[in-house]
Amino acid sequence: MTEETKEFKSGRDALMNILEDVENARDRAEEEKNKTLAIITNFTDGLLFFDKEHFLVLFNPQAERFFNVVHKDVVGLSISALSEVSSLQSLIKILGPDYIKNISRKELTLKENLVLEVSTVSIIREKEEIGALVILHDITREKRIEKMKTEFVTIAAHQLRTPLSAIKWTLKMFLAGDLGKIGKEQEEFLRKTYQSNERMISLVNDLLNVTRIEEGRYVYKPTLVNFEDLVSSVIEFFKEKTKRKKLKIRFKKPKEKIPKIKIDAEKMQIAIQNLFDNAISYTPPGGEIIASLSHNKKEVKFSIKDNGIGISENQKKRIFNKFFRAPDAVKTRTEGSGLGLFIVKNIIEAHKGKVWFESEKDKGSEFSFSLPMRGLPLK
Ligand code: ADP
């Protein structure tokens, strides 16, 4: 072999090697792509991918099954064109115009037996946003179980109500002396039993209210209400309890009379009562509670401030959650359901109002809410 042929041969071999490497790399890339596609295709969640120009570029088979649409009919369409596709309208509506920016989690009921949790995640590659992935997770089963649990609580609570009120009336008769004279010691025991029974009744009522809220059966009946009178009646209701605990209660009334507003008086009373009940329960004897009421043209604001145990920073996020009770609160008052503030939040929000609090551990708390002056529409 001449020197030239040798050189040519080794050059060719090197080229062949490079070609082989390229081919292998391409095969590997192809394989990776197929793997990713297989994952997307077989994924149990529905997946949609929108590019940053808001065009749909991916619609996986599970999404096809959820919406009864084939991907060929929708891939390539813009989000506004998709809102014209009847079976996708509810999804596009729930995503909203800012879906790429807003990472969110929402529920979408497609049929009675199909509830989806819709989450959006914006996808970033090399610091640049390339689009948004919409994930559709089937939560029908969880919803069904949740419904069954709620129904169970409703039935159990209803069943408890009748015997509890029978006990209440019997104890009341004993205490009033209607069933014969009772001694001091007997009276003391009966009074304690009566109070325990009252606590059980209030727990059962809380449970029933929560199930009504969750099933959308908490009906609001607005009437024109004098808000100041409503607060005064709640203070009156707790007079005995605050006296027993040696708590001072002050009510800072508004300078100007508040016009009557359209609210559900009974439900608003429950909300205010729950806030007072907490302030009383979580403030040690000798403490002070200040309720204030103010208003302007747009809204009425109520707040209740105490100098009690306060709330630790790391518990604050969960305060309005159902059944949540901070460990310090459990130590201060063993009984309590953790349902009060959940009910308050729902009542205030149903009146299109806002509720919030400020608190410092060992210093005290201030819970406030505001309601729009226009109130609820009268039926
Ligand atoms: P409950 O009072 O039955 O525990 P709530 O839903 O009314 O349930 O309140 C939830 C939790 O919020 C309480 O357990 C307590 O940890 C905290 N909390 C509410 N109000 C106050 C308050 N005024 N001071 C301190 N902690 C409070």
C-alpha cells in the first residue's frame, strides 16, 4: 500500500466512525423522543401543551377521552379558536386569559361522574418561557368519597340532635325545680352536665353548618339589618361568660349611625358569635376584648381585638382551615372543633366580604371583616 492510499484509508475510517457516532446519537435522540412520547401518550392524566403564542401543540389521548375530541381537530388551534369548540369551552373558560402566567389549581365538573382537577404549570427552558402545560387529573373518586363522608356526618349529626335536645330539656326542668327540689350539690353537677350538653349541641350544629356549606345547601336569607344592634346582641349573649372569666369587653361604636344593610342576620350572628367566642376562650382571665365597628360609603368593617394567647407565625396559614386548632389553643381550651373560623370565612365570603387577622404570640389577636354596604340582593 502506498503512503497515499494508507492516508486515504485512515481518513475514510475516521469519517465512517464519525458517521457512526452521529447515527448512534440520532438513534439515541429518536429513542428518547419515543420514550417521552410514550410517557405522554400513556399518561393517566390528560395533558395539553400551549406554546407561548397560545397555540395548542399537544393534546394527549387521555385528554381526548375526557373531552371526546380527537387531537387532529384541535392541535394547531389558538386558545381563542378553541373557545369556539363546544366540548372544550368549559376548560378554556376555567383556564382564563392569564393561564400561562398563573400557576393554578381549579376544579372542573364535566359530567356528574367526571370531575377534573386542572393545574397549569409554565414551562421554562434556559430561562425562557416556552409555554404552559395544562394537567387534567381525574378526581371523581375522591369527590365521591368526600361526598359520602359529608353525607355520613350529616346523618350522624342529625341523629344526635334529637337525643341531645331531649337531655337539654330534662336538665332544664331539673334545674328550674319543676321535678322537685334539688340540693346545692346536685344543682352544681346538673349545671355542669347542662353546659357539657350545650357544648355538644353547638358542636353538632357546627358540623351540620359545615356539611351544608360543603354541599352548597347553606341558604342565605337577606333582610335589612341594623349591624350595630346585631353586635350589641352578641355582646349581651356573652355577658355571663365574660363576667365569669373576669374579662373586660368594650364596644367602640361608629361615630355616625350605619344605615341598615342587606345581610342574613342569623348567619352573620353566627359569624360574630364565633369570633367573640374565640376572643373569650383564648384570652386569660383579666384580659380585655375590644370590638369596633366603622363604615364608609362602600363598606362596613368589624373587628375584635384581644390581648390573649395570640397565634404563632408558623400556624397562621392554617387558621381558617376546617378542623385546624393550634397546639397552644388546644392547651388553653381542650374542647373546640376547629370549625368556627371555617364557618366565619364562608359566611363573610358568601356576603362578598373579606376576613383577615393580625396576631402575635402571647400578645393577642385582632380578627376583622369587611362587608360591602350594598349587601346581598333581596329575594
Ligand atoms: P376552635 O376555637 O373551636 O378551636 P376556630 O375555627 O374558631 O376553632 O379557630 C381555629 C383556631 O384558630 C383555634 O383553635 C386557635 O388556634 C386559633 N384562634 C382563633 N381565634 C383566636 C384568638 N382570638 N386568639 C388566639 N387563637 C385563635
